[in-house]
Amino acid sequence: MSLNFVVSMQAGGTDSIQYPELNKTYIKSYWHDTKSFVVSPAKWRTKQWIELGVVAGTGAIAFTQDVKIWDYFESHQFQTADNLSKYVFEPFGNIKVSSVLIGSLYLGGRLTKDKRLAGTSLVAAKSLVVSAVVAGIIKELTHRHPDEKTGLPVWDGPISNSKSSSFPSGHTTVAFSFATVFAMEYKSTIWVPALLYTLATGTAIERLYNNNHWASEVVVGAALGFVTGRFMWKQSRKAGRHLVILPTASNHSASVTCLLRLNMSKQHLPNF
């Protein structure tokens, strides 16, 4: 008897991708993916540590300029910016509004039988929830807020009676968390990531324009939202592997064929 191995790779576009559905597996994935996200730094390579260094450096520079940037936006107010801020950018980063938006996209995907849109909406929802929770924990650990007398930023740390905590920017985190998921999924359609990142960036600037946050808080919020969105999207696109053992027979010998099916998108195919 001989043992034969046959490797079959199903490649293609969106038809070969298993998008998440609203079921028990999806609900359970919140715990699994959140845990993976939290421990992911232990598996980081040089590239990821360099990215962290860039974010930390940018945040540090912004921190030294927080007050100056605050003063700049406070002295540069005009009607058009007021309207864009109030009716476009602030709602985009509002967790309630963004939740309704994601929910509407999910329902739209279900009604039109667009598995890609519905599945991506579920991934975006997960990214939003996880990033919001992480941001909330950081807020409770830092309790950064303006001093009542000087107006300058102070850090009270985890043991604080203050109800105010602005680090990082929640609106910015939310905006980038779900915008990144859709931007990565539909990156081949150029206008989608362009529009979404413009809206997310506008939300970040809106927080500065309305003096709701200092620049360093916006930088960290944007980084947290982007990293969470990218991680959750990649988790959803991991190739599924199924091992199927098929017994076969011939006139000369019996054999067992192991068929390894790899459900992969084009971008996951190896270069031969």
C-alpha cells in the first residue's frame, strides 16, 4: 500500500473567501481574536517594533507641542469648518452613529446577498468593539485631563477621583478602527480607502479643532484604531485548511490519498 499526498489550492477572488456570518462561531471569535490581539506583541518581528517606534516617536513629538497646537486651533475657527465638524466628522467618530452605520451596511449586505459586505461589516463591528474597550482601559489607567486652574494637561494615573479622561481620543480610535477594515477589504477600489481615511483623518482633526483633545491623544487614538482594524481584518482572512483522507484502489495496489485543501485568496498564494 502506498501513501500519496495531493495538494489542491482553491484560488480566486471573493468567492474563495469564507466571510464570517452572524452565528455562535462569530460571537466566540470576539474572545479568541481579542486574546490574540493582546498577546500579539510577543510575536512581533522587527517591522512591527519599528512601527511602534514610529508611533511612539510621533506621539512624543505631538506631546511636546500639545499646548501650541491647542492654541492654534482655538484661534483659527471659521464657519465652514464648524459645519463640517458638526455634521460630518464628529458623527463619523461617534460610537453610536458608527454602530448604526456598520449595522446598516450589514443589513444591506444581507438583503442584497452580498456576503463580502455583510462579512466585512461584522469584522468592522468587532474591530470597533475591541478598540473601544482597549481605549477605555487606557483611559482608566491614565486619567489625563486639563488642570482646572491652568488648563494644562495632567496625568492622575489609575488611582483618581476624576471622571475626566481624554487619553487616547475615543472618537479617533473608533473612526480608524472600522474605516481600516473596510479600506483594507476594498483596497482595490481606490475611492473606498481614500474616502474612509479622509473621514477618519477629518475626525481626528475635528477633535483638535473643537479643543476636545490634545494632539498626542489623537495620534495614539488613530494608531490604536488602525492597528486594531488591520489585525481584525487579517484574522478574518486567514486561510482555512481542511485535511481530507480518501482511500483509493487500483489493480496493482491500494493507496490512501491525503487531499489538503487550502482556501486562499490570490494575495495569499505563494510565489513559485
